Amino acid sequence: MTSIRQSCEEINLSFLGEIQNLGFLILADQSLNIISFSDNYLAYLGSAWNNSLHKNLLKELHHHKIISNSQVTGLRKLIEEQELLESLELSIHGKPFHLSIHEYQDIYYFEFEFKVAEPVMSMHRINSKILGIQQVKTNVWQLLCGYIQDVIAMDRVMIYQFNEDQSGVVIAESLTDTSLESFLGYHYPEFDIPIQARTFYLKKHCRFVTDIDLPSIKISGISPAAINLSSINIRSLAPIYLEYLKNAGFKSSISFSIIINNVLWGLVCCQSIQAKHIDLANRNLALALTYSAAAKFQEQRNIKLLLFKEKVQEFELLLKEKLLLKQDPIGELNNLANDLMWFMRSDGLALIHQNKIHLHGETPAEEDIQQLMTVLIHAREGQTLVTSPNIQSLIPEVPASYRNFPGIATFIVGENRDLSIVWFRKELIFKRKWAGNPTKLYSHRVGSTQSSISPRKSFELWVEDVQGKAIPWNERQTYFLTRIKHIVLNALIQKSQEIESLNKKLIERNNALDTYAYTVSHDLKNPLTAIKLSAQFIQQRPLTDKDTLVKFTERITHSVDQMCSMLDRIHDLASANSITFQKEKLELKDMIEDIIYQCKAQYGRAETQIETKNILPIYGEKTLIYQLFLNLIGNAIKYSSKKEVPHVLIHAKEEDDSVAYYITDNGIGMEASDLSSIFEIFKRMDNAQQFEGSGIGMSIVKRIIDKLNIQIHIQSEINRGTCIQLNFSNP
């Protein structure tokens, strides 16, 4: 054993360059030519191998009658196909060996390990043990301890589980030597199994030492830094670990990795007071039993998690119903507080919404909760889900009342951190048993001022009073926390969308009312003007001609009917987002003449020339079509009225499956850049300010053509006039 102890952090466990004297090691290149031996190889192979360096290993093994010709062929095929083995039994000078082959960076490692004369367990007993593990209902680890004890007969077999902080605790144990002290329930500090060792256990699932006092064997021929022994069964263990075992009173040790979900969950630790070499076959059997127990444990854990998830799913449905269908999601969360605490196994809960705190169960002081959340949000920026059994370890400046509630789990939702739910667990005060004082011990190297961790010399019971911590949150509670956060977040988003939708509808209704008012005030001016003119004519000129009187009274009646119909249609158009109007065939000649009469009376001049040509029937809704032409013809007459000779042309022609109407004037026109905004309500062009108007006529036109699916095209040139084309589809 080296006289200078390395610190745990400096030891590279894969490149120690030494093996235990339990066999020998030969290294070969890709061509299987020998490049290195362990220093003891001649003691097993004999002096005839003295000149074997750089010769083909398989040929040498065959030449010295260690393997047969068929075995040479078989081994060469396995190596070519990268199907390396562990192990092939063979005999060297009458002594049985296990041959295992490993490969690392183009170097093949041929490992020859003694075959120990141990009782071979029958296949019936092996199957019985595997079946027992598969059928166990309770503690699979205690059963595993007994089974492995039966296979390898070590003095102590214990299951060592890693904690979250990488310390460990013994959760199951089997002793054959009654003089040994039981370590069941004892804890071990994390530095007893440093990170290098834990990483190594993930790669190599069995590590053993037969005799801590057995001198190790070096490997010659190439640098130890080029020799990766991580796969080698008989590699030597680090001197610091051998010293640790010696201090614990054991000469032999075997450890098997317990891997759960690709994570090193724990170890099966086996120890013997006397030196003991367990045969490779029995080590492999014990490892297989460990794999089986790990699978069973994972199955049991999955079943528990599945049952829990089923309960969570039922609760999720209830929660979704409460949050999405009820008007007060925060109130519903408060009503479900007891369920939320039960799933999280918490002592209390705080629901924080818009700086208002609702408390349930046992919790810290309300003002301290608010202070903690402020600190937590600042300290854990971007992290909206936090769990800890000891909040003070995350945030040292937590309020004093958290000493009694160190365990918290919380999530925060909303862009503005609108809602938080915090679960609390009370402090759990207990006595923790340690296998010796867990304080790190340091020693100084010879000739160095640097210190390194020294292996503990005592494993006697050391009791610690544990305070300031709560029971850690487990996998199931973390799952529940994540799921509930997702549901609450979606519910708040949906509620927000509903509110946004209601606000949008409210805005639409308000706009509809505005549109109704504007349209009424705009489009009723023309029929009112017609009524007024007819009434004035009757008042000013007493009529004796019955036909003339009938003409003007019919005009008044017609205008009133037109107004009533318009009011109905304006209301429908303004108040409904989607409405289907019954289209009918409309003869437009009389309608257009009536509109011309009204608009000319309101906007025109005596010299205004209004020309109509080829007035064709169309399909549409009568009142809306009336409003459409009323606004367009009215604009044409109004905006050309200041020309020297105002002129408006209204004509139609058939185009494919539609009828196109053109309304052309020689009025003020507009810039091409203004055409894109012509339909905006209250939008008036700069050159239209001299004319009477409110700027809503074209917005009414836009609503009508959208409702009736009429295509519109506008061409205009400033001071040259405007041409509006309307395309009415045939049914």
C-alpha cells in the first residue's frame, strides 16, 4: 500500500494500472499481437512464454495447448463481431481459469481469473430465488440480502441507499456472524463513496477485493495512463478504499450496483472479516439477483405511482370542472384546499392571488409568507416551481417563522405572477444514527502542505440531533405539483381568454350601437328630404289637381315606407355579426330614379346632368341595395356639384355570371394613396372638407357589400372624377 495517501478527488479509479493477484492480464493490439503483460504472467503460464511479446495471442494460447483450434476460431469470430465475452472456462497447467475479454481504444484485455472451487448452485435453486423476487409483496431488499448471503456467504450483506445529498443509509441487512454490530438504519456521509466511485459504479456493476493485504500486481509494457481497467474484474482498488475497509475491520468486500432508471440508486455491500475470493460465476449470479430485485422494486414503485396518478387524474377532472365552469376559480381552489394538502402530504397551504393570501391548515405567519414569496421570486428568477425540505438552505434570509415550517413546495403561474400556491411541511426533529462521526477528517501528505480526506477510523454509533428540516418531497408529490400547475395555468389562460372575448363582444356591441346611430342619421336624411319637399310643395301650392296631389302624397308614403324598411335593415346589419338576407330579383329602374330625385334635391344643382343607361335587374336584398345606391349615387352627385357642368353616369352591363354597375362622376376625385382608407368610418379626404358630410357613408357601403358579397372596384383621379364598379353575382 502506498505511503502517500491521495485525496479522493485526485484518484482516477479506471487507470490505477494494477490488478489483484487473482490471475493475470494480457493486453493485445487490434491484430491480437501481445503488447503487455501483468508482471505475474510467467508464474501462471511458465517460462515458455518468455518470448511471446508481439506474437499473436490466440496462436500462442493454441500453441501452448491452452485453447483448442475450434476455440481459436470461435474467439476470433467473437472479437471480429465485437461480441466480447465473460467468461470462457479453460485450464492452464491443470488449474481452472475464467477468461474474459474486454476492449478499450483499440486495445484488447484478456483477463484470466482463478476459478474458485465453490459449490455450484443448482438451476432449480437459482430459478426459485428469481421467482421469489418476482413474487415478493413487501420488502424486496431484505429478501435480496438473504438470497445473496446464500450465494456468496459473506459475513455481512446490506443494502445501501443513496439519499438526495449523496449520503447513504442502510435499509436492509443480513448477518452470518452474530458478533458483528448491526448497521441497519445507520447513515454514512457522502464522502465515504466519493463521486468518482459513484460514477464508476454506473459503468462497472460489481467491484470486489479479496484480501486488502494481498500485494497488487503492476502491468508492464505500456504507461498505466493508457491502461483502462474499468471493465477488469480483478483490478486493484484504490489504497484509500483498502485503508477504509481495514479501519472498518474487514479484509474482503464485494459491492453490486443497484441501478434504477439509469441512476445509481444504491449498492449491495457485502463484507467479510476474513479474506475471501468469491468465484466469478457466483458473483455474476449475485449481480443477476440484484438486477432482478432492482426491476421488482421499480415495478412496485411504478405500480404505486400508477395508482397515485389515477387518483391525480380523477382530481384533475374535478379541478378542471371547478376552474373552467365556475365563475370564481380562486374560490374553487380554496374549496379544494384539503384535497390539495392531502395529495402533497403537507401540513398547510397558502393560496396567493393578487397579493391576497388565503391560508389553510398549519402555516407560517401571513406576513412572512408574503415576504418569502418576494424573496423567492427574486432569488429564483425564471424558476416557477420550487421544492425543498429545507428552505433556509436555498434562501438563508427566510423569515423566522419558517424554522417551524422548513419544507415548502410552490409554483407560480401567470406572466405577472398572478397566482401562487405554497404547501408547507413542519420541521421533523429526530435522531439520526451514523456509522461513526460523519465529519470529514483531513490529513497532510508527506512533503506537502496540501491536505486530503482521510478514511474514517471509527464506525461506532454516532447520534446526530437533526433539526431544521422536513420530510423531503417525493417523486409522486413532484408529479402532482407539475400537473396541478399545468391545469391551473391553462384554466387561468382560458378564463383570461373568455374575459377578452367578452370584452371584444362588448366592444363590438358598442360599435354596433354607434354604427346604428350613425347609419340612421346618415341614410334617413334623403327620404326625410323627399318628405319635406313634398310637404312644402303641398303647403305652398294648394292643389286642385287630384292627380298631382296623389303623386306627392304617394311620394311621402313611399318615403315613410322606405324609412321604416331602412330602420329594420340598419338594425339587423348593425346588431348581428352573421345574418343571412333573402335575395330576390330586383328591377332597379324605379329605385334609381327615386334615389336620383332625392339626391339631386339634397345635393345637386339645376344644371347637374344625371344620365342612366341600360339599367339591368340584379339579385339582392331590396332595402340594403337601396342604401348602397343611395350612398354611392349621393356621393357622385354631391362631389361633382361644384363643377361647372356636373355630370353623373349610371349604367350597367352583363359580365360572365354577374351584372356590373358603373357610377361615374366628374367630381373632385381623390388621390390613389387615399383609396386604401376610403372605407374607414369618419374618414374624409382633404379635398372633401368643403362639402357637407360626416364621413360614414362609405363605411356603410363596406358593411353592405360584405354582407351581400358584392365586389367593388374604385378608380379615381384628383379633380378628374371617380368611377365605382359594383359586381352583382347571378344565382
